[in-house]
Amino acid sequence: MKVLVLGSGGREHALAWKIAQSPQCDKLLIAPGNAGTAQVGTNLALAVNDFAAIAETIRQQQIDMLVVGPEDPLVNGIYDYLRQEAGLQDLLIIGPDAAGAQLEGSKDFAKHFMQQNNIPTAAARTFVSGQEEEAYRYIATQTPPIVVKADGLAAGKGVIIAQSQEEAKEAVHSMLVDEKFAAAGKKLLIEQFLEGIELSVFVLTDGLDYKILPEAKDYKRIGEQDTGPNTGGMGAVSPVPFATSDFMQKVETRIVKPTLAGLRQAGSHYAGFIFIGLMNVQGDPYVIEYNVRMGDPETQVVMPRLQTDLLALLTATATGKLKDVDLQVAPQTATTVVAVAGGYPGQYEKGHVIQGLEQASEALVFHAGTKADGDRILTNGGRVLAATGLGSDIEAALAQSYRTLAQISWPGIYYRQDIGRDLLS
């Protein structure tokens, strides 16, 4: 099979790394990719939202399967676009249609979807531009912390957990009046704060049947002990100790099954990943958010634990035969620690030479914001790379991740030293 993976981050490197291991994979292309994906396949200079160029490339390269990594092209309707293109009717596409992608594209849509399908979630109210005063009055009735969410895509940074009513009002003003998140924040949700511990559950579905992939816990904030601003993700651990079989049974019964039934009832074509962001509230799961693709950096701990051929899984997903595939998961623990550019998630520099990659062989190194410059590899983003350790327990896996990162350097490199430590106590 000839496969095209769309995207350029650590998630796409991990997906490409796993797909490349399949005996069914004859050719692997990644667009636009990074310096890491170039080591497992061939990078193509394509923008993920240039649908016309993507369609033309699929024809020219005779691609059999498209795996859509990031959310943007899915929300913008790449599935629907390619389905209408001449000669691409047989293309296997991993990712939902635009209707299904609204689960991530609109927090308001997702909240109504959960309410309609009796899926446990936090109480919330939606407000749009011009309703600032109503939003302020509603905030006055709420007890902090108060969650304020931009409705649309905001690169993982559109959620503010306000510690006071005043801070919540400032968040509303920044979105509805100052347009901090542009169109994504012209509609927002003010949501009840759920007290608990977060985790991510990943489902692969062909629309009817499903497989629950290894769960993960990620670490969003830049500072240790979860302080400072939100990022795209600073690390992840899988499996999650508190995700017991009893808890996961509740997730499957109360969340996974009604989610898939709701999508079918809505008439969405959904063949791909569903990432369910959950809060464990005293042993009961509540949905915080849906994503319509794999997470980043969670993919970097999920893929190393998969023992089943990923390409075989994805082929079964796209052809409606997922029930015929047996999912095998390694019992080991995987941990990934993300190394970022100095200043991230604020202003940061690009173009620094990354030293020590050749020596760093103990853990898997997944590239994100990197690019090749001749024989050198340069920093090219905020989140630069992640080191994934695989061990008998969290401590063994973390030791691999941190020993590997200790061998890698560039000016201003930063990574958290406490990833997974909260799960050890």
C-alpha cells in the first residue's frame, strides 16, 4: 500500500514510524512532515489545508490511504472534498467527514451532542458576541473556579480556568470583545469546573465497530506541578494507573457506545480516531472535550504500546472490517517528555542546531518542530521533540526518557522534570 500521512508534528512522526513497520506498507509519504518523518518516509512540501494540491498528489503518487493527523483539515472538510474529486472514490481516508469533525470544531456543538445523547459532562451555557453583559451576569451566579472555552479551534490554548469571577469576566472580554482567538472565540462556553483527575481515552472506529486503544494522561502546562500557561502538551504517560477495568467499563458503557450511536443517528461518516478528554470525578467519567484525531504528545506513548500492525488496523477501519482485527497491546509503560524552545508557549526562536541526536539511542525520539538543513537538524517550532521511554513501570520508562533528553541540547532547551511523578504517589 502507498500511504500519505498529513501533518508535521510529533503525532505524525509517531504514526508514520508505526505505519512504516507494516509489511503492507510499500511507500510512505508525509506532508509536510519534519526531520524525523524524513527518516521513516518521504516528506512532501504540501500545506495540510491545500486540498487541491493534496488531491493532485494523491492522483500522481497513486496513494491508497490518506491518514489525516491534525484537526484543521478535518474540520475544514477534507474528507468531503476528496470524496467529490474525480478518480478518488476508492481512496481510503482515516478521519471523519465535516459533520463528524464538528465534535472538535465546535465546543457548543459537542456540548449539545453530549446532552442529546445523555453523555456525562459538565453543565454549561453558550454566549456569542454582543452577549457580554449576559455572560457577566451568568458568571456572577457561578462559584469559582469557572471554565471559559472558545467555541472553535484555538490550537489547544482556548480554555481558561478562571480562579475568580473577575478573571472569568476578563476571559470573556478577551474573547468576545478583544477577539483574542479571532473567529474561534466569537462564541464561547462558560462551564462548570469538574474536580478530579484528567485522562485521555482513544477510540478507533469504522462507524459501527470500535477498538479502545491504550489510554494516556498528558501534562498541559508549561511549569512543573502544572503551573503556568497551557501548551500543546509537555508529556504523557500510558497506561494510567487509576484507569482500572471498572472505570474503563464505565467509559465504554456511558461514553464510547452512546457517542458512536449519536454519530450514526446524526448521519455522519466516521472512520477514524475519537480522542475523548475525560475527568475522573470520584470514580465516574465525565467528558471534558472530544477531538477527532489522535492527541499530541499522547500518540507518542500509545503507538509504542501497540503490538498490532497499525496499517492493518487502519485498513480495517476504512473498509468497515474493524471487528475482524485483534488488538494487541504491550503490557509495558510508555512515558514521553517533550522538549521545547526557550520562551514557549510565548515568543521563541527557531533555527538552533540540535546536538546529540546520534548519541540519544535509549528512548525513542519523536520529532515535532524540526527541519533538516543538510546534515544538521534545526529547531523549527515551539515543541521541538519528545523522548519516549518504554519500561516495566513508570519509573523505568521515565528514566529512559530523561537519560535520553540529557544527551540532547540546543540553546534554550527546556523540559519539565516532573512528568508522571504525580502518578507515583
